Amino acid sequence: MRNLYLRKTTAAEIDEQVRKVLKGLGNPRPPLRLSDVRELLKLDRQYYSKDADGILRETISRLKVAGKQILRRPALLLEAIRKAELKALYVPDRKIILIDQTEPEIKQRWNESHEVIHSLLEWHGPVMLGDDKLTLNLVCHDQIEAEANYGAGRLLFLQGEFERVARDSKCTLEEIRAIGGAFGNSITSTLWRFVELMLEPALGVVSQHPRYTDGKFDPNDPCRYFIRSSAFLGRFSNVDETAAFALLRSKSNWRKYGPIADDEVVLRDDNGESHVFQLDAFHNHHETLAVFVYKRALSKKVAVAAGLEISAK
Ligand SMILES: [Zn+2]
């Protein structure tokens, strides 16, 4: 999945909604407590388990019998949850957020915030309300999802508070991890916000361990997340997932936990000029997180002498 940049007006609208929530909570210090958010917005939270069909059915029928019937065709919702492997969803009529309890807690935190944003954005309502129109295409609509993710990031990282902290630090995985911890958020979600905030070209990658590419690994789509800063997108649009992953692999060791790469690498920009990036990668048992941060231009002579011109792609 690649990060999408929203239109400025859309981002501003979402930011305004998040600002109101944070203001309503008295502009709290990190980490944000989602129970406070639910209380302020009068949202209810319930759990289901995608592994336990009974609980899922029961949750949905509870929604159906509590007061009036809220979904004309609950079977469709059940089917949507199963087919799309939904990790969470929002039921607007009852102001209920449903969370898959089999997800790790830190992911539940993200999923819940994502649904909070759906609940805040008026134009997202009809997507879940659709009854007969409740189709997977609508539920998984990329644009709507990107908006909810943007808002979730702005909420969980307390808008300007994160920017203030992040701008003062270097984009190393160690610092990203520390900041994520302070905000109570996952290192993956922190890496994502960090890269997007960077003014210089920077690239974040979340993937399988680059040295152990077995199981579900797809060589044509090797990165679970491929996060580019605006400056990277503007100047290095030729560097894709396959190229970045190959470069990461070439610089990584075989350690199964801890730092696996810390080196300079060369990427070619869209004009064919070579540039040096600092690559920092860490494997946490489940996934590898890597960040490429711009350092300097490489003079042509040095690049040719070192045979580096082919490094990027
Ligand atoms: Zn969503």
C-alpha cells in the first residue's frame, strides 16, 4: 500500500474536526486516551471476533434487536466483515464502533481511531448506512479509507504536538520508536507520519525480512507499506517498491531481531542524477521497518567510478 496525499481542502476539513475533538478534551498531553474521545463523542465500543463466528453473529443480532432494527439486512454486514476481513467498522445509526478483538491491542487502537474519524466525517456516513447498497467496494473505497487514516493519524498524534516533537528529531528508527512510545502508538504508524512530515526526500518501507522471503512473499509487491515524503514523490517517482526492496535486501544482514541495516545507499532521481541516502532498517520478529533519508547529491565522477549508477533501478 502506498501513502496518498489528500487534497489540501479535504485535509483541512478533517483537521478541523480533529481540532474540535482535541479542544473538547482540553488539548490533552500524549498519549491520547480513546475512552475520553468516546465519552466526548458519545460513541459506544463493542468487540467481535472474526475467528469466532458465534460472537460475530451475536454482535450483529444484538445491534439488530437493540431498539428498532438498525440494519435492514444484517446478513450483508456479516458477509462484508468476513469477506473484506474487516478489522473494525462503524455503525452510524447506533454510534457504535465494532472492533475485532483478535487484532493486537496497538492495532485495535489505530482501528478504533480510524472508525472515530468515519463517525466525524459527515460524508462518510452513507457508506456504512447503505443497507442494500452496502457493498465491499464502498466499504473499501480507497479515498474514504485514506481520509480516515489521515484523520486517525492526526488524532492519535495530537496534530501539532507530533509535528513539534518530530521536527526536532532525526528520522532514525530509534527516535521514531521513542516518539511512538510517548504517544502510545505503534512504530509503524509513527514511521508513516514521520516520513510524510519530512521536508526532504524520505522513504519508509514496511516489509517482510528482506533476507527471509518465504511464505506469502510476493516479489512483484514486496512492500506492505511504501511511504514517500512529498519531496521524494516529486523527485524520485521512478523508485518503486521492487527497486527499494532490492536495495534494502542488498544492505541487510540475516539477524532475526534488531537493526539489520545501517548504511549509505545511492538512488537515482527522475533526471538520472545520483543521490546518497541514509538507510536504517530494523526487524522486530514480525516485520522489517526501513527508512531512507536524503543526505547529499553524489558527484557524477564519484558515482561512475564507484559503479553506483545502477543501484537505484
Ligand atoms: Zn474505514
